[in-house]
Amino acid sequence: MNILITGATSGIGQQLALDYVAQGDQVIVCGRNQQVLDELQARSPLLHSLALDVTNLKQCIKAFGQLPFVPDVWIFNAGVCEYIDDGELDSGLIKRVMDVNFFGVVHCLEAMIPYQAQGQQVVVVSSIAGELALPRAEAYGASKAAISYLTQALALDWERRGIALSLVMPGFVATPLTQKNTFSMPMMISVNEASQQIRQQLREGKRFIYLPKRFTTLLRLVAMLPYRWQQKLVQRWILS
């Protein structure tokens, strides 16, 4: 199987790449850090590196035009997180997060269109944060909610082309991104666990992948409540 992964220089993306290669798949690892890309490529002849910045559409189009092979599976995983303190909105911060988390995926989806083929699988990594409003996560949560909606809507059209879209909704995963957090992160799992669960559920053809299951199920249940109840529960859990 041929696979392309963005955001593959660290965290979930890198672990997925290494695990897919370990099972004999060819993987194109994409990211901005050329040094890490070179180090990854040197680890296996099955790893191929492709430097690109997902916030730049022209760069994505050019990079995908240089693919060593057409992927069977496209995993769009690149993401960043910046928090907003005390509700002090910062449009520059919000734009930076949206540029990577939302428009970065949009750019990749647009750039891959010339290489679409029936039977391909497209995987978008979002976050459970997009399903429940949380303090300080105004920018991050909004970006993930936006990309989740876009992916679900796009899946309806692309299914007629024979292309399956899957949405991955992680909770807390131990990555360089979450290492910066200074608050409690319940039920955190390792990148190894995340990779194993994602790969298994993709093999099963799952369109919605939530992990870890207990934590994400709890947040999804809270998200089903009236908004005012959601706010009260979040305030009690996080702000008390």
C-alpha cells in the first residue's frame, strides 16, 4: 500500500509513518523540517520525504506534482495549537491556527484532486475539541470544528467518485504539542496506542475514529446536552 502523511516529522504523523513502513508499506512523509525528513528517509528505503508548507497552496500543488507514486491513502495530519488566555481575542493567533489546521487541510485536499482515483482513502485528523466548547481553545477548537464539518460534507460528494473520507477525532495523545500543556490531560494515550488504533480502524473501513474511546465518548455525551448544561459542566470540571 502507498501512503502519504502530512505533519509526519513528529507526533502521531511520524508514528503512523514508522508503523506503516514496519508492515511493508511505502510512505511519503511530508513536513517543513527538512532535517527531520532527511533523517526519516534514511531509516528505510520505503520512506520518501517531501518538504512542503501546508499553508501555501502553490507549494502543495507543486509538491504533489513531484510525488514518487500516487498514494492509496492520504493522511492529512498537520496541526498546531495556540491558546487564548482570559478571553482576550487575538486575530493574529486565530489566523495562524486556522491557516494550518483548517486551510492547511483545504490546500492538501485541493492539491490532491488531479491524482484522485477510485478506491483511494482520505484521512483527516481533527480533534474531539471541535465537538465541545472549552476555555482557552477558541482558536484550536474552532479550527477543528471547521475541518470536521468540511470533511463530513465533502465525504458526501467524494463518495460518488469512489473515494472514502475518514475523520480522526483524538483526545489527549502524548506528543510534542501536548507536552506544552500546563493543565491536566485525563486518559492520555501514547502515540504508539494512537497509531495502532487509527491503523486498525482504517483497515476496518471506519469513517469516524475516536480515541481514546472512553474519554471521547464522555465528551461526545456532554456535547449532546443543551448548550447551557454543557457550559455548566465544563465550568465545573475545568474552571472550578
